[in-house]
Amino acid sequence: MSAPIRLFAFVAILLLAGCQNKEPLYQEQGYVFGTLVEVSVYGEPEPRARLAVREVMQEFQRLHNMLHAWQPSELSKINAAFAKGKSAVISPELVSILQDATQLSQQSQGLFNPAIGGLVQLWGFHADEFKPVQPDKKKIELWVAANPQMSDITIVHGRAQSKNKSVQVDLGGYAKGYALDRAAEILRKQGIHNALINIGGNILALGRHGDRPWRIGIQHPRKSGALATMDLRDGEAIGTSGDYQRYFMIGDVRYCHLIDPRSGYPMQGVQAVTILTRDPRAGVLSDADSKPLFLSGAQGWRTAAKEMGLSEAMLVDGQGKIHITAELQKRLEFTDRDIHPEVEP
């Protein structure tokens, strides 16, 4: 099955808000950032909701065009300059994004590392569909030894340069979250108070769904349907990193797009990590902060969560066992009553 079809199925399951025939709910879908996006607006006349959502969709496309890692974009231009040891003019918005991503990388002790785009490409994930090809071990070792970091990038007078030619920025673990926050900002400015924004399973809520909160589901990493459901409150965002969306198989081994910068290999032993975040940067944090937990594995995820300031998080390990913080357990309703997660303080 192709990646786009897989993602469509994944996202379609997640939005559990529902839509009755007489309900004042306007929904629109699009395909951007390599995934399905959906914006739902509650309680507004359809023409007003449509105009607001159209502006959001246009913003998504603008960000896609600016931040694409391997097709022509502002980001790919600076990556080309970095590889040649040259500088490149950079927009104020991208300056802010790179600075923010650098701070998040440092907070995560380098586990969230958008500078490893070269490794992501080496593993074949700079493509819409993935072929099961394992890179040469020596090439992986060279990338790890080069140790590209976001802190290698310097920005002076609107020009970006990297002292490390191996730095290739891939904002795939940041852009969706940034787009969520931009969408929320646009909708609020348009006077939209109740909406749900879903970008490939990263979901941010504004207001309520009528007389109740927005109800969403967390995808089961190995089955169709939801692992759990929960109410998402105003200003909250939920993000999941999993090994089941962008991956390929070689024999019985699953290779996903979440690559550990310390080893140069896709992380194994974890099926999914879900985190819950809040304003004012709920979208960005829901996207970026799940990666360090995923790459820390079942033994280190709780420590990583504390370092990232996350009290509501869940990890599904390689055997399907669920580890969850006490705070998130209070919010979730598992679809299978026989599930007994291991609760960690």
C-alpha cells in the first residue's frame, strides 16, 4: 500500500468528533506535508467557516513550499549552501524557526535533531514511497562521526551558514506542529472560537464541539482503529510519533523514519509515543517533544519526558506493552477494557 493511502486511513480514524446532518460543523480536507490534513469548524455559518479554513489551507501550502526538505524550497536552498560551505540569505520567519528548533534540540540533549537530514535521506525517507534498502554501514558511520547539530548553524545579518558541511536540516518533526500553531492563530484572528485542526494525527483544539469537548482518538500502532480516546480541551494539542506510518520492512525487521542520531539507525523497540501539550506553543511542542521520548526507548522515556517538561505522555514498547504517566492515564479511555498499562509517576 502506498504511503498516501496509509496516511489517509490513519487520519480518518483519528477524528472522532462526529458530524450529524443538522450539526453546524464545517469540515475541509487537504493533502500537504506528505499527509492528510483536516480542519473542522463548529458553530459558524458555512460561508464564514469556509473563508477561514481556506486561509488556513493556503498557509499550510505556503509552509510546505518553504520547509520542504528535498524538493525546491527555501530550506533546500540553505541545505545546498551548507553542503558547499557557503552562506545563504534566509527569511526572518525561517530564522525564528531554526532558532526555536535549535533550542528544542538542546533541551532534548540532541535527541530531537533536525540537522540529520542527510541520514534521513540515506535511509530513503526523502521520498513519498519507501523502498526496503539498507544503507552501507560505513556511510552511516561517517554521518554519525560528522555529528551534525543545529548549533552548528550561525545566522548573521540575515545569512545562514554552517561550520559543519554535514548539516542538512529536515524539519519533518517540527513543521506540522508549527503549522498547527499558525492555523490556530489565523482562526482566532478570523473570530473562529471552536475548531479542531488535524495534521496527520497531530491535533490541536480550539474551544469546544458544541456542548462537549472535542473527542479524538489515538491510533493503535498495530491494529486498525483507536487504542484510546480522550477529550481535547481548548488550547491543547496531542502528538504521536510512531513506527507505523513511514517505514519499510526487511525480513522481520521494521525500519521507521525516526532515526537515532547517536547510532545512525532507525529506532527499534518502540511502537509509538503520544504526548499532550498546551498553549501557547502547543502545536510545535506536540510535534517536536515526542521524538526524544521515542528515541529514549522504554527504559529512558520517563527521564526524557521530565527533561522536556512533559507530565502527560504514553509509550507503547516493542512488545505492545503500554507505559503511561499517571496524569495522562486520568484523561484516556482505552478501547479495550483488558488493557492494563504500567503507570509511572
